[in-house]
Amino acid sequence: MLKIQNLHKTFNPGTQTEKKALNGLSLTLNEGDFCTVIGGNGAGKSTMLNAIAGVWPVDVGSISIGDTDVTKLSEYQRATYLGRVFQDPMTGTAANMSILDNMAVAARRGKKRGLSWGVTAKEKELYQDLLRKIDLGLEDRLTSKVGLLSGGQRQALTLLMATIQKPQLLLLDEHTAALDPKTAKKVLTLTDEIIKENHLTALMITHNMKDAIAYGNRLIMMNDGHIIYDVCGDAKKNLKVSDLLAKFGEASGGEFANDRMMLS
């Protein structure tokens, strides 16, 4: 479902602030894979997701989603294939629009739009059913402005919006990092349920090693713009945080130093 080959990306080349963010990155995900991504600060995790989403062009390499080579497609052209949830709960929704209108926009992403913009009764019923599943009381607040929602409610809504069309690939960029532990747990559980129920292929960046082990069927560790560790199946299930710390030191030749991940 995703194939990345020999990806390179350097920011500000030839200047004092030159940064090689991706360094020969290659990754293949099969349909239905739920892959968690960990790594130190500056390892290239978010840069990888931005490259997949087409936020900017890569220097070298190719990216395919399903049977489509998207390497040269713009960000909006890739939106048909992707769903994405960001770290900031304020990103991914329109704060001044209602819950109903936000969901309608998400449902129409990538489709041709005529003059019949209005939301049908059938659509409204579908949105209420989806909101009812997340058990946050939003199914009775369809006309509420999204900007009035809490961070957890907004992130759960963004997750529904990102998956309403069942994208070929779901990108989750530390989407629970800004939430309190209890809310983060609820959103993660919801994420896992949606991915399994819809048989989605997903990449989830997380700074929490326990979550990286607990969720998904595959885990990759990045360092210096490429993958240094890749584990799946039973081997992943039996991992401990100490194993990941040791593997990082072994593969990178240095001690893992990321305060956010250590504290998590």
C-alpha cells in the first residue's frame, strides 16, 4: 500500500543551516499494516510523513501509494489517497464551521462538487452514527462550532474526518501528544478500533515507547533520516522499552537522548 524508495531530502542546502532530514529512506507497508514510528529529535519522522503527503518535493527517490506513483503529485492531488491527523488538535478542522459542515467537507474531499452542497438527511444520519461510536456526546451537537470543542473532542472528530472516506493510507503525526493522558488513551483506543474495523493501512508517529509497542503490528525506529530497526508480529508484541533503548544504542552507536520519550 506504501512504497518509499531511497528517499533523500536536504533543507537549506549549501548554507550554514543545511540539514539532511532524509538519508536514503526506504519503507514498504502492506495493506492493513499499522506501523508505529519512534526515534529521537530530528530523526526524520515528521519529515517522512510530510514527504508522503507532498508538503514539499523530495530531492531523490520515489513514493507510491497503492498502484500510484505520487512522487510528482502536489499535496492537494495526494489528498485523494491520504487521511492525516496532526499533533495540534486545532489543525485539520475549521474552527468557525459546525461539526456537521466539517464532516461534510471531509466526506467530499477529492470529489467533484456541483451546486447541491447541502447535507442530505441520509448524510446527517451517517455522521450522527459515526459520532455516536466515539461516545463523546457530539452526535447531539452537530450545529456546534468546532472551535468550542475540547482538544480531545476535536482530535477525535479530526480522526473521524480523516477516515470517513477510508483512505488508502492514514498518517498520524503524534496525534495524542497534546492531550492529557486519559484523553490520549481514549483517542488511541478509538484510532486502533477505526483502523481495524476499516482495515486501514496506517503510519503513527509517537513519542511514547509503550504506545509504540502496544499498538499496531509493526514498529520502526528512525535515526539520522533512515530506518535503523524494523520489527513486526510476535517479536514486536514481546518488546519492552528497555529493548528499544538498547536497540537504539546498538544501531546508532550512541545513547538515546530524547527527554519527551524518556519521560513518557
